[in-house]
Amino acid sequence: MAEEDQGALPSKGDFSAWYNELLWRAEIMDVRYPVKGLYVWYPFGFSLRRNVYDLLRLLLDRDHQEALFPLLIPEHELAKEAEHIKGFEDEVYWVTHGGLSPLDVKLALRPTSECAIYPMYALWVRSHADLPLKIYQIVNTFRYETKHTRPLIRLREITSFKEAHTVHTTWEDAERQVGEAIALYREFYEKLCVPVIISRRPEWDKFPGADYTMAVDTVMPDGRTLQIGTVHHLGDHFSKTFQITYEDVAGEQRFAHQTCYGISERSIAALISMHGDDRGLILPPDPAPVQVVVIPITIGKRKDEVSAEAAGIERELAGAGFRVKVDSRDIRPGAKYYYWEMRGVPLRLEVGPRDIDAGQVTAVTRLGEKSQVARDALVAGVTGCLASFAATLKERAEAHVRTHIRVSRSMDEVLAAVGDGVTLVPWCGSRECADLIEEKTRAAVLGTDVRSAYLVDVSGPCVACGKQGSTALVGRSY
């Protein structure tokens, strides 16, 4: 971005305007692609995407294997699972021609991959010795989204869908996998410094064909929730449809039990939205494309000496495994600060003649905290600065979520709470009361079995009907 392109972002208080402008100003995504709901990753944004998904891969690769299944799903395979396809029938893109020739069988662009993967699992699974089977892929999926599209949040092409599909001998073993998947997602979002709330979706809002669905939500700057992960216990529903059976230890044929769980680029939307400010992105060290930027302060006669020192700092930090860049462009230091602040770089190192003479570098975090780092302890100093910065981001994010969760025991309190956050309410569990809550407050019952560091047990009279209820999470969602 040229120096003359500098200018203030909209205030984050106007979240929608701030978010949309930040995506192109920070070079995350270009929204100008001529198909609604499809967007282009800039190289910087794609680097952020790669780092985020590399973190996810590291966690999954402990006991999962990565594979790749086809994009196109034959209509007859999709039609096998009536309940599942009914949940997606209004969202499927169909391929009907190859060139000018009509196809004998219509092909769907995957809205999700159960109907592409499970026919193959039926071929692969033979014995209890083959189980558990844990496979994942990171692919694009397509859904004809009819609501207002929003980059990274509501798309017609989800470019970065991580979906894991596991197969087990028993329902209980699959349930243990649900717990492991939830723990994995907690660990993943810890690395992004994004606090999460986990809950069990109501029966009418579960994944089509699942026994139950656990969802991972976070609270966005405007108080709305964003679903940033799901874990589904599928029971033996899909295995009966696709004939996924195994031979048990007694030689009997049994239907397998399954789970699936997914994360999309909404994880990156949450990362951007949770931490950014009016000056641009703020990125935790783990996913940041550039973790450290070095700014040479080349004033007067010692320009070559300062440039050489900056290059030496870059070599030392790169050798220690940091993603580091020297900004040697011939523009004012202030313009460089602006540029890298917009892109959320966690740590800026400034080095000039005085720093060289003092045997130090000046370190400034993206939050503006300034310190001096001894040149002969550079790696340790930078490591400490980044660790402290990540801890501060985590504390800030937790404070945001904590202050946007309230307890409500009446419909009026629910209405007040969901104006800028989410609320925990007593709810009897009935669909009628959930519909009444939504009618009165324009907020939905998101789930029960709420798991959060901020959980308060609010069991008591249901806010809608007065019958005994247990704790439910209510909020407005993207």
C-alpha cells in the first residue's frame, strides 16, 4: 500500500464497516470477484490462512490422517441419505452438463462430504482391527447461501473447510471421540487467543442425520455470536445408509458408529474481529505471517552501519525460527509503522545509531508497549516479548467475552442482554418456549449443556413458561 493511501479505518464501534474495510486495507481478502459470495485471498491473507490451518494440522496429525476426497458427488449417493440432504437441499449447486452434453447423472458440488466419504469407508472398513478410523481433509465446499453474504463468515464457497470423519466400534467410543474433538478445538482456539463457549444445539438445530451436535461459539465485538466449530455424534445413522460394517471379535457383522467435526475460515474471522482495533489487525504470534518487523532508523552518516545491523538481526531471528522481515523501503519510519500496524505484526524492532551504541534494540508491541532488548540476548528478549504479548491478547479477549455474558431470569432481562451480548437463561427445553423467546427478543436458544469458563448455573423457572428449566445459552448470531 502506497504511503499516500494512509488513512483512518472506520471505528471498530461500527463493526460492520470496520470489518469490511479492514479486510482489504490489511490485504486479507478482495471482495470484488464477480460472483456473489466468492472472494479472493490476497497473498498476505493466504499466508495467515496457511499458518492458522498449519496449527490445526499439527493438532490433528497426532492421531488423525489427512486425505482428499472428490468435490463432485453423484446425485444417487446424495439421495441415499434423505434426512441429511433435506438439510442442504436448498443450498446445493448442481453440475448438469459436461461441455454441451447433458450428464447421465447430476453431480453436486459438495455442501459437506459425508456422501462422498462414506461410500469409500464402506469399502475400507472390514474388521474391528481397522477401527477407530480417523481421517480429515481441508477443502472447499459450496452452499447456495441466500442470506446476506459476508467475507469469511457467510459464503457461497467456503474455501477452507476442515472436516474430520471418524469411525468407531461403539456409540460410547464415538462419544469419547466427541470429547476429544472438543478438547482439540479448545486447544486450537487457545493458540489463536480466542475464547470459546461450547454448547449442545437444540434437537431442531442439530446437523441433519446426527444424534446430537456440539457447537463452538465466540462472542463478536458487536455482541453477536459466531459459530466457529461443530462436533457431531452421528451414531449408526450413516453407517446403516452406506453399509459401513465391521466384523467384531466374535465374528459378527456390526454397524459402525461415527462422528464428524468441522472448522472453516470463520476461525480467521473470529481471530481478526476479536483482536483488531481502530489501527488495523492485531495478530497473536502463532498465526501471524510476520511475527517481527525490523525498522532501520537510517539517519545521517551511519546508514550503511544501521542497515547492516538490521540485516544481522533478521538473520539471527530467522535462524531461531521466527518469521521476520526488514522493512528497508525508502519511506518515512512513520509510514512503515502504519503499514505494519495495519497488518497486525506482533512486534516491531527499531534499530538506529543510538541503539547500536547502547548495544540494544527498541521493541514495540502492536499494543504500543515499548521496551529495550539487549542485542546480545536478542532471541531470548524477543521470545519474552512475544509470550507476554500473547498473554495480554488472551486476557483482553477473555475480558471481552466475560463482559458480554449476562444472566437473565425474565423475558425483559433477555431482551436487554441480547442487545450487546449473550445471556444464560433458565429454559424448560420445549420448542414452543424457544420460539417464544425468539419472537419476543429476536434471539435464539443456541444450546444447553453449556461449557464455558464464564458459566453460571441459572436453573429455575423457564423465562417463557415458568416451568422448571436448566441453563441455556441465548443470543443473536451471524
